[in-house]
Amino acid sequence: MNLDTLDRDIDTERLVLRPLSEADLDDLFAVHGDDDVTHFLPSRTWTSRDDALAWLARHHAMHDERRVRRWVLVDRTDGRRIGDCMLFNFEAPAARAEIGFVLGRADWGRSLMREAAGALIATAFEALALRRIEAFADPQNGASDRLLRALGFVHEGTFRQRVVVKGEVRDSNAYGLLRDEWERLSLAR
């Protein structure tokens, strides 16, 4: 599995997904500095530039260890960085990975994450020849549930007490999307 094939821009109609850089942190502060946006994320809400830099350093370390690839979502109309999405937990023998995403509150309800995640899924299936992409979401996160189902993911169950989010033990809904399911959905669109 050659993750280096993912270190590139991904274009959509309204967005450019490009590899994360330090220059993105100021705009991303509006995303990761909002408690409502980060409520379901395992990482804490940013309160300072130091929080953003520490988050970026963790990302770079995981990137260098070949554990994650992350893209910032850039709005084509105004150049704002409005969120980010990532692939992680790559498992080459099983040809699988996980997807995660976050979008700033100012852009909720515009189907931008559906556009971004759809492009990322298509790229991942093609570039890495994945067989399966997985996602986990808090059962109370209705927006993520709707997005994943709209993208073709199947709810495969609930993992009880799977994660600790900001000191609270939480369940996780498990979702899976198989390559052949994605291909059928793509042909139907």
C-alpha cells in the first residue's frame, strides 16, 4: 500500500482537498476552536495557537509513521480552510482504512463534507486498491450518521464503551463501505 500516492491535491466542484500545512492553522482555529464542532472528536478543543501547533506536530508524526493522511478542505470561492478529513489506521493485508472528518459550523448544511468525503473515498479506493473503508461515529452524532449513510456506508453495529472522549466513556457506531458497493453507487449516480 503506497500511501505516498495520496500526498496530493484532490479537486471537487466547490473544494480543493490538499495536504495539511502550518499555514492552514489560523483558518482551522475557527473549526477546532469551536466546542460545538469538536464535541464528538477525541482531541480537545483548541484554545490557543500552542494547541494548534501541538495538534499539527502530532499529525506530522503520525504522517511520518505512515499512520495517517490528512487533507484540509479549501473553499474555492474564498480560499477559506473550512475543515479537514483524513484516512488512517491503514491495514495493508486487509486492504482497509478508516475515514474521519470535521467541518466548521459556518459551513454546516451545504453538503460540502459529502462532496469532500466522496472524493476522498473515490481516491482511496483507486489509489490504494482498498477493499473496505470504515468509520466510527458517536451514536448521538446524527449529522455523521446521515453523512455516512448518504455516502453508502452500512451501519454494522455499536461498539459499547469503545472510546473516551474528553474524559467521558462513549459508545461508537461502526460503519463499513466495501469497494464494490461504492462502485455500484457511483455508477448509479
